[in-house]
Amino acid sequence: MAKQIKYLALYLLVVWPFLCNKSGGTYLNIPGDFILGGLLSVHFPNDDRCDRKIDRNGLQLVDATIFAVSEVNFYLKEKGITLGLIAYDTCYNINPSLEYSLEFAQQSFYTKHEETGNNNCTTETSRRVIGVIGPATSRETRYVASLLALFKIPQISGTATSSALNDRQKYKYFKRTVPSDTYQAKGIVKLLRANGWEYVSVLYEDSSYGRYGFNDIKRFAQIDKICIGYEKQTSDGMTDLEINEVITHLRSRRNAKGKIVVVLFMLHQNAYRIIRQTHDMRIEGFIWIGSDGLTGLDPPVDLENIMEGAIGLSLGTSEYPGYFQYVNNQSTETNPNPWYSEFLLQFYPNCTEGNCGKINNTGVPYIISVRDAVYTFGNAILNIHSDMCQNETGVCEEVKEKLTGDILLEYLEKSKNPFNTSFHFVDDVEGPAKYSILQYSRKGNSFQWNEIGKFVGEELILDALQSQMTSACSVECRLGYIKKIKDICCWDCTPCPAGSITNSSDPYSCTECLHGYTSNSDRNQCIQIPISYFSYGNLFSVVVLILCVLGSGLCIIVFVVFVKKRHTPLLKATGFETSMVLLSSVLLSYISPFILLHYPSPLSCALSRLLIGMSYTMAYSSVLSKLIVYKRAFDVKSGMKQKAAKGQHLPRPYMCTMMTALFLSLGLSAMQLLAVIFWQISDTPEHTITYDLTSYPPSGHRMCKDSNNFNYFVLLFWPFMLMIACLVLAIKTRKLPNGMNDSREIMYCSFTSFIIWLAFVPLYAFSTTIAARVISLCVSLFIHATVFLSCLFLTKIYIVVFRPEKNNKERVMRSTTAKKNHNTSSGTSAITPSKTQTTSSGAHQSNDLQTTSKEQVLHISYNSIIENSKMESEVILQKIKYGNPP
């Protein structure tokens, strides 16, 4: 755009001296030593041309400019200089603005002209343009500022507020006495927030003023959590059908109370078309929020009732002293405003009295800002004259020779509080942010804009509103609910799930509570989940521990009896050492529930690993070692019987004793112990806390980490393998003679243990709670210990204590056959003939011996062989049972 303007300017400057009459038409001309060019808007636009209808507000700005020039000349009178004004009507259009700007540039650049009869071509002294006031809109100002910058002509606008003009490099010679629209957008958003209008629609015009203003509103609205439900860019050339479509969209954006809050960031011409169309479509319930392009301006008479209640921001509307008296005292003969007569004809066609065209307003937007623009130029000229001309009156030669746009720009930036006013440039570019909050309301029989607050800097001060009504598409969700978007700015309220709470900074999502915490009933605060564990005070714990205490007491009684009666035949035959290992494992099984139900800690978790594995391992290793010895003993006996029947020599075989069984059981147990120690070192035992969030209220359970997974299955793998081995050997040795009654009892224990394992493993593996796992483990330990204690110890203790007559060597050693013979005769004869008793009829005797041997293999007890055999096997078998030769 800048390059195009540059080429256009060069072309027009060449041909302009020959087209001096180009501007023509009506214009304002106030002669002076220093001329200000004025780009003002008096008529409304009609496409790219001027409409015949006069903008009353624009006319008042022309009067304000004239009055300000006259006041400046009052202060310059002492220096003998005057300030003049040449102003044109741009009709809010870009093309006329550029045309007249080029004329100002030509009049500034060329200092000498021929005197002609045309009013547009005058001498140097009357057409020396030093700066430009205007134009009215930001859209015009952007083009004009770019053009005037090429000729270094300073420009001050009292109405252009677009933030697009903030570029100081591009618009170096441009200044304004109004603040940027960035402040206005911030003020509008704060006004919306102060009134609870969180759901709004925004219409903005297709210009730098509208686009940049909307972008600022959108940015600040996001910060203040204000939702824009509908946004639409409008243009001057919109048809009625297009406007109807926009209004239809607005009607669908009613808030929860049936109102439609609309922000209009546009000039009043387009705003009036939209507001009028809503009335024609008979749509009610609008709350209009206007920018400074609408707020404070008197609407047409037919829109007064429709706009009642409208509110918006306007530049400070403080009264301009003397201005309204000046305007109201003017007449067509005395008013230098060339459009004044046309204004009277349009607005007061039948006026016959002298009060026609009188102004009652005490505050019209932009009047003060236009005054400040003229004052600033006048103050700069005064300071330049004082510095260059010293005490000389009139325009001195130094001013004529040295005054340039750069020097004037420097003095403009230094200007502060011109002619006893409080105006000053902020950052040498724009005016301070001072806005009035106005509301259009009825006062008596008429409507007018009334000030209800101020927006200064970034502070909003509100006095009162005639209508206090919040705006939201949906009502706020109650405590514990979040917003689920169903449309722009609209939502349904859904409750936060258990374990989550609402977030004050984000109403659209729930925030999960930290691990170990859950939400309260209102879903607005996280509370700690109560933690429990299987303590000794639990009913189940009390029952199990009482039973375990009784079982431990029985173990102690058995231990005492075994120690005192260990030399008796019955207890000696069972193997004292291995029985003590087995009894220790039973005691550990009774002690383990105390550890499992204890407060979970690293120590208790470590002891659980040790006791659970060792209690099972020691029991099965002891039983297995006994079964191995028994099986080995009868395998040897069977071989010796066969050799003896054939008359072969019986060598002394290697044979296991009960001491060997002890070492075997300890060795098998040591393997488990080493595995547990290695596990303790490689994986330090520790406790963990699991939470059940599905229950109400949620609960936490403190436990050892091993209980929360299948680590105990790894721990019990070795005992399980030993149990299987015991079961296999118990089946093979189940038909031992009655004298070896341990074998049958061991078989009962093995079968019972197998059934316990079949019940325990699925119950533990498929338990959904840790409590069920702990319960199943404690119960299985108790049943396991009780079965072993009952089958392998209590029956023997009963005989030793209550039936001592049965605790003798003969009863322990005799077989079933021996018992029958003992009832019919006083003794038994030897069943195995010696080598010296062999007769010549050896074959016959050998057959009898084989028959007898077959019967004894089936019926004789293993202990009877030790007692009666006169062969070398007698010594071996006694070593197995008693540990020493007879």
C-alpha cells in the first residue's frame, strides 16, 4: 500500500498545479499565518460518494474545530501570528481523504502560486499548510498517514483509535489525542465481566478499526473467561437480506434468561442499520454494548425507544468550556461553518424561531479530543515562534526558512498541558486512556446518554446500571459438577466421578485426586483414604489366633512328652531327631499367622517370607526323609530274603539310618532357607498400600508387597515339589506291616496336604481382595499344622501318656501274624533255618523255606526281622530302627 501511495503522490504532484480547481465544492477556509488542513466528515457516505444527509455529530466536530482555532488565536495574538484552517468534508470515504491530503501536500511543498479567481488557488501566505487534523475514521487515517509521511507533514487525529496505527515506524508523523482501541477493548471486556455478561455475540465492521478492535476484545475475553458465542464481520455494502441472516444467528444465541447481549464494534452508520432491522423483524430482548463509534452519539428519532438501555464506552465527555454557548449563539450570518445552513434546512425545515439548531448536550464524544488536537498544534507553533523569533512579532524570516515537518513534529512531542489543559501524549504518540461509561436511557420526555461510570487506565468504576441482568448460555453448575460443552459457550452439567474433584481454574474437566486420596461428598476437596490392615483385634484374627495359641500349646506339650519319653520303644521307633524337626515345622505354622496379621512393616514382611516357606519345607522334608528310609529298608529286606532262601551269602549292604534322615531333612530345608535369604537380599521386603476405589467409601489396605502379587507362589514352589514327592512315596509305602504304622499315618497326612493345596491355590490366586488372600493363607497354615500334629504326634502321645502298657518293644515289633500266634501259643519258632541244619533232603526243605518266606514277606513286620533274624540282616535292620546294634 505504501508503494502505491508513493507513486500516486508523485504523479498528482506533477499534474496538481494544472488541476488546482480539482477539489471544488464546499469547504471551510479560515485564513492565518500557519494553516491547518482539516479532513472532517459532515455527510454520511453513499458507497464511494457523499450522501445528502448530514451527520449531526460530525457537524458538531466541525464547530468544535472552528471554536478551538479561535481560542488558539486568542493566545497567539500576543505574538502577532494567527492559525488558519482549511477543512474538507470526506464523508467517511478513503478516496476524498486521499484527494484532499494530496492538496495539502501540494500546498505545503510548493510555496508560491499564481493568484487566481478560484478559492482553491491562493497565495503562499494564505495556503501554507503545516499540519493536518483528522480524518474521522481509522480506515481513512491509515491511508492518509502513509501519504502524509512521504511529505513529512505532521498529522493529529482526534477520532482515529485503531490499534493498527500503533506502528511508529510506519506512521512516524502520525499522532492522536485519543487512546488506542486496545484500551477500549479492555474496558468493554471489564464492563462485561462486571455485569456478569459471560455469553455475548460480537459484530464488527470490515475495517482496521473493527478488525483490530475485535481481535483485542477476543484476546481479553479469553483471559476474563467471557465466551463469544457468535462473531460476524459486517461491511458498509451489506444488503438487508444479509443483515437479516446475521440477526437470525443472533436470535439463536439467547442466554439462559432469554436475552441477547451483542457488542457492536463499528461506526454508528452500520450499527443503526442492524438495530433498525431487529425492530423491523420484531425481535426483542437485545442488550446493545457499543464501542466509541456508537456510544454517546444521538441516534435517529425512530431508534430512540429501540436503543433504550444500550451501554458502552466513549471517550471522556467532559464539558468543553464555552463551546455550547458559542454554538447556540451562532446564526447563518455569523457562523463560519459552510454546512450550517444545510444542516438547518434538513433538521429544522420549518424553523421560524431563533432557537433552531440549539444543542442541549453537555458532553459530546470527541469534542474534547478534537480541541486537544488543535491546541497541540497551536502550542507547538507558539513554542517555535518563541524559540526562533524571540521577542519579534509576526512570522519572522527564520521561521519561514527553517520550519519543517521534522521540527514541528519535535515540538508536538514536547507539548504538554497546552493552554492550561491537562492533555499530554502517552509515549509521545497517543492520548491517555480515559473513557466514560454511558447508558442510553429516558430522562423526562426524552432520551439521552447518561454517564454511569468511568474507565481510566485499567480501572473500571461503575456507579449504577438501570438493568442488572447476567448473561450465560447455561446456568452455572452446582458444586461437584463440571461443564460438558454441547455448543459454543453452552454446556450440560455432569458430576465428577468418585476420586475426582472440580477444578476452580478449569470448569470443564475434573481433577483426579492424588494416589491415596479420594473426593469428598461435594466433589470439591480431596481427602485422605482411611487405611486399614488385618490387626489382632479383627474377629477373624481373634478366632485364628486363639486356635493357633491352642495348637502352639499342644506343640509344647508334645515336645515335653517327647523329651521325657524319648527312650520308650514307641517314640524311639519314630525317630526322635526327625520328629523334632517335624514338630518345629508345626510350631512355625502356628506362629506364622501372628506374623501375617501383624502391622505390615519391612521386618514383618521379611519374617513372613521366612516362616511361610520354612514351615512347609521342614514338614515335608522330614516326612520325605522318613519315607525314603522306610522304602530303602524294605527294599534291602526283600533282597536279603531272596538271597537267604537261595542259600547265598548275605553281604553287608550300605544302609540309611535315622541320623541320615535327619541330615537329609535338614539339607532339603537348607535349600529353601538359602533361597529365601537370596530373595531377601535381591528384593528387599517392604509393605505397600492398595486402595479399593469401587467401594463406598473408598478404603485402603496396608499389606506386604508379596501379598499383592504371586510372590508367595514362588516361595512355596519348593515345598510343593516336596509334598508331591511325599505323596508318591506314601502311596508306594502304604502297605507296610502294622509295626510300621508311621507309613500309613504319613500317607494320611500326604493326602490331606494335597487336598489342602488343591483348595488353597485357586482360593489364593483368584481372590479379588488382599483380605481373602491373607485369610486363606492363615487358614491353610493352621489346617496344615493341625493335620500333622494330629496324625503324627497326638496318637503316639495318647499311648505314651494314657496307655503306657502298649508302649513296649514287643508290641512295636510284632507283625499281624505274630499277634495271632502269640494268642494261641507261648512263643514262635525260628522261621529261617541255619546253614548247619541242612539235610540230605535239602530240596524239600528249600521248598518249605520258600513257602514260609513268601508268607512272611506279606505278613511279618519289619521290626520282627530285627528281633528274630539270626542273620547279618538283623544288625542292619536294628540300625535302621534304633540307630545301634542290639
